[in-house]
Amino acid sequence: MAVTVHTKKIQKLESRLQELGPFAVAFSGGVDSSFLLAVAKKIKPEKLIAFTVSSAFVPIKEIECAKKMALSLKVDHICLALDILRNEHVVQNTKDRCYHCKKQVFSLIRDAAEKHGITSLLHAVNRDDLKDFRPGLKAADELGFLSPLAEAGFTKKEIRESSRQLLLETWDKPSQSCLATRIPYHAKINQADLTRVDQAETFLQSLGFAQVRVRCRGKNATIEVEPDLVKVILENDMGRDIVKVLEGFGFETIVIDREGYKTGKMNHEIF
């Protein structure tokens, strides 16, 4: 079989992991961290722990997905609980919110890893992530987390393709982000808004909308789905049914974004 670009990058990734001591992977159960964990498992199966942090920003179903994935890969997995809403720097929701959040999340993982004698800390940032506004990456760097996927040059698309070749069920999983990204910057974050968003997105996913965001401005909701599926909501009775359900969750005004979902849309408001 011819050596592909992806094959070369996997070899580069494996060589980098071979250089490291026992490692901990910050593990969300998403596309990127599942791929990193699978390759790490291949390289040092006995010197690896996956750490998942559970907080108000993470839907419960995502924690369950992470547990399931770690189990399927037969990797030791530890879930750490974090009361992120006690962090006033995070709750105030300035443009540096992600930095303060990740600082606490990665500090928790680092402390837990040290207790297990782990010296190398990994997270699954890819090359595409480096192009977006992600202040959390600074926190990871400050705490000594390495980003082997980005070092090897992997893009999101390449991670998906490589995951499919490895038969990882996450290869086509929709992109996820923490629930705080649904709240506009400078609007104080509270549990009620996060709960409404989680309920609304879970409901929309149950209707078959895999990639969905419910942007929350108090009790006003803006729904984003895949661009080619916007018409599905607008052209039949589904829209009315969705409005009724979301009103039951506490939203008063519900709008459909006609442009559809686009990653990082909330970031546009601060530039």
C-alpha cells in the first residue's frame, strides 16, 4: 500500500509519543481526543490514563460517551468533578473565559496525573484549532500540556479520515464545544441558561439534527442546524413543534438562524 500523507503523519505522531514517559490524555470523548487516545494506547498501553473533567459546561451525554469510548479502547479512565460556576473569572464570561476555565480544568488533570506518577500531559488540539480564537490553548501551554496532533500537522479532516481507517466510531461524530460557548460574551453565565441550552439541543438531536447549537441570550434562543437542513425546519410544521417544546424549557423567543451552523460564530462578536 502506498504511503499516504496521513500515514506519514501517524508515523510522526507515534514517534513523538515514543519519546515521552507515561502520559495522561485530556479526554472529552470527541473526534480528536479519541483518535489521540487510540494511538497512545497502541504506543504505551500500560502507561496511559485518560482524564475527563465533568462540569456544568459538559452535557451528561458527553461524559457517558467518553466513558464508553475509553472502555472500548480498554484504557484506564478517570472522571474528575469540577464546580466551574464557582469560578468568578469564568462566570463573568469575558473574552478570556476559556483561558480561566481551561486553567482550572487542566490544573485538575495535572494534579491528578501527578498523583499517578504521570509525567507527560497531552491534549488533542489540531492544526485547525490554532487558527481560531482559543485562549484556552495558552492555559494548556502554561501548565505543560503537549499537543502531539498539532505537532504532527493533523487537521480535523485528516483526524476524521484516520479515525475511520482505525475503525473508531467517533470518526463522523459532530463537532462539540462546551455549553458556555452558547452564551454571548459579557453575559453572566448561570446554571439555568446552561440547563435550557442542554435540554433544547438534546431535543433537537433527538429529531435527527446531528450538528446543532442553541445560542442563548437570556430567554431568547437562536437555533443553528446544518445549513442544508434549515429548510427542513422552515418549510413544514416542525418549526412550530420545536418552538412549543423550547418554550416548555423556559425560552420565550425562538429564532431559526437561516445561515445555519458555523463553528466559532460567537467569537465573531468580539472582533
